[in-house]
Amino acid sequence: MSEKALTDHVFYRSPRKSYPTAVRADGVFIYDRTGKEYIDGSGGAVVVSIGHGVKKIEQAMLQQAARIAFAHGSQFTTEAAVELAQKIVAISPPGLERVYFLSGGSEAVETAVKMARQYQVDRGVPSKYKVISRWTSYHGNTLGALALSGHTGRRKFYLPLMQHTPHIAPAYCYRCPFGRQPAYCALECADDLEKTILYEGPDSVSAFMAEPVVGATAGALVPRDGYFQKIREICDRYDVLLIVDEVMTGVGRTGKNFAVDHWGVAPDMLVGSKGLASGYTPIYCVVTTEQVHTSIKQGSGMFVHGHTYSQNPLSCSIASAVLDFIRDHNLVNRCAVMGAYLLQKLKTLTKHPIVGDVRGLGLMAGVEFVKDRATREPFDPGLKLNALIGARAFEKGLICYPGGGGADGVRGDHILLAPPFVITEEQIDRLVGILDEAIAEIAAEIKIS
């Protein structure tokens, strides 16, 4: 079929952009209709973990579809849902015992917020309703999730529609909001949570939500050790639920089952995860404690919330097969090993004066660009440097995840990299080589202009 065989009625995210047609994928590669090969250096949008085209997952799809592809969660449970929940609890931080399934990340975030609110009401503390989050964060595109997100550029069109939510300073060591260096840091960014709880009134605060490693808005911001431990202590002190958004970081991406595992912190709720099904089906979840579940069960008796595709058996079966594949091939450990190699190679890009910082954890890494390395001054956002570098890399056969606004919500450019866990050292060398060329070319063109 030719490119023009069908009239294209799709409403694309970027209506002015011309998209190549993807026709197949295998391992870490995607191929378009012309036969061009692309390294999937970002796993799409930090989704693909086990690689493309895994036959065992295809077989799981077909086997489940032959049994039952859909049953509504208000009418039935299924073996697929029960089995997947058991596997998720087995790899989750201690104390997380109950799994609520969703079909999208924004859905999952808002589910956690509503679950937290209903928990507070059902346990007899109806005054608690506020959810605090952080600036330089991203929690989703629906209005509730966007209100929690701390990214000016993504929020500006929709501010009149959104409920106000309190935000605190991010854990952003490269651009510390408190002017500290890691060696002299007293974790003021964590203390900011306590200050905000006190300003808002502890009796009004239901939960605090944060990404363990920030993804889309700033490119793999890794907090200093001690940050989440202190956050956990503050939440406990003021009877506030800790919700971690592991939509990007969950199920092995950072070299642990979940990113909070790096700091030995057990949240009250965990939202995950793009990697749960590695892109083979849309499925997400909220994992919570037995205490939250029991309070709702013994209170109102019903979680007043639901989505059509929650605990869809076909998606559950696919995700279960993905978790088996990750376990059987030791991919979480592989992610840690290959992530260290990726970060080592990416640090060679600091030879470019516009590369200000390279950071990451596991196979989730970010490269931040600056106009002046000494002052860390960002580029003019009108230049859209991240998009220029991302587009040039794409032309050369590398898919990466450009982002902006990390510095102050509008300014700041970075590239996020999150390839499938099956990537090899040779493929990482190729990935970094293409990015190296793209940065060099765009930097040269900027100077000429």
C-alpha cells in the first residue's frame, strides 16, 4: 500500500508535522515504510522495556483472546487480573498489597488522588483533601493530573479550567532552588514539604505526590540520597499519604523494581507504569496498602470510581507475560548494568560546550543543554533547541525524547533517553554517536546564525 493510498483523517498531536509511517519493529529498532531503521532510544515515551516484537508476548495475547478478551470489572473478576495483581504485589515495596488497574497514566494519577480522598473521608478525617506536588514535575494531561504537574508550558492554556493545588520546590541538584551544592546540602527541598503542609494546614492535606526520578519535565532528575527518606518522615509526622508516581520509572527502568527501592522507602500508594506491559497494551495500576483498602471497604463499602477497561483480562494477561519475560531474562539487573554503561558514554558529550549536565539512574538518562556552562543560563525557549537536536537525531535514525521548561517552567532544554532493557553496548555506542553528531551540527548552526 502506498503512502497516499488512504486519506489521513487522524488528528495528530502536532498538526503541522509530517510523520513517517512505522510498519514494524524488532528489539530496539523501529522501521518505517521506506525501510529506514531507527534506534528506539527513548522506548517511545519511556514505555518499551523488553524490546519490540517479542513472540512470547504475541502468544500470550492470542491465548488470552481465545479465552476471553473483555469482562467488565463491575461484573466479573478474571484469573488474568488476579494473577497479575499477585505478581505486581510480589515486586512492590513492602506494605503495598492491593492493585487497582487502569488503562492510562493520567487515569492512574487521578485514581490515586480520588482513592486518597475517599480513604480520608472513610476513616473519619474529611477535612483532608489537598494533594501537594512539586514544581518541575509531570503527572499527566487530564485536568486533574495537569493541575498536579509543575510545568508552566504544559499548564498555561488550561489554567482557567484547573483546580489550584499547592506545589513545592523540586529536588533539582543541578539548579538547586536554594543555591546549595550537594556536598553542603541540608535537603532544604524536602523541608519545603513540611513548610507547605504547615502553611496549608496539616488538617487539610491528604497526600504528597512526587516522581522518584523526574522524567518528561527535566530529564532524569535523581534526588540526593536521604531526600525520600526525609519526605517519608515528614508525611508520617503530619498523617499525610505518600504517593509515588512511577509511571516512567516503574518495573525495572532505574535498575530496581521501582525507583523508590533505591532509597528503601515504602510509599502508601504507587502509580505505575508504562513499563508494566512494555507498550504491548495500555495498562497502568495504583498499588496501595491494605489499610487504605480496608478503610474504604469498612467505610462507604465501595470505591466510587471506575473505568471501562479497568482490569481488562486481555491487557492483564499481556502485562503478566511481560513481567515473566523480565524475570526470566533478569532484565532489571541488566537495566542497571547497561544503564551504567549508557551514562558513562553520555558523559563524553560534555565535550560540547552546550552540554551542561548528564545524569540518570538505570536506563533513564538526561542530557541538559545550556547557553553558558559557567552560569548555567538556558537558551531562549523560542529557539526550541531540544526540538532541533531531537529532530536532527531522528533524521539520523535515533528516537529520543526532547523536553523543555526544566529551568523555570518555560526555559531549559534537555533530551531524555530510555532505551529498551535489551539494548547492547554496541547499540548504545551507536545511539550516543548519533546524538553526538546531532548536538555538534545544531551547535554549529546556532553559532552561524
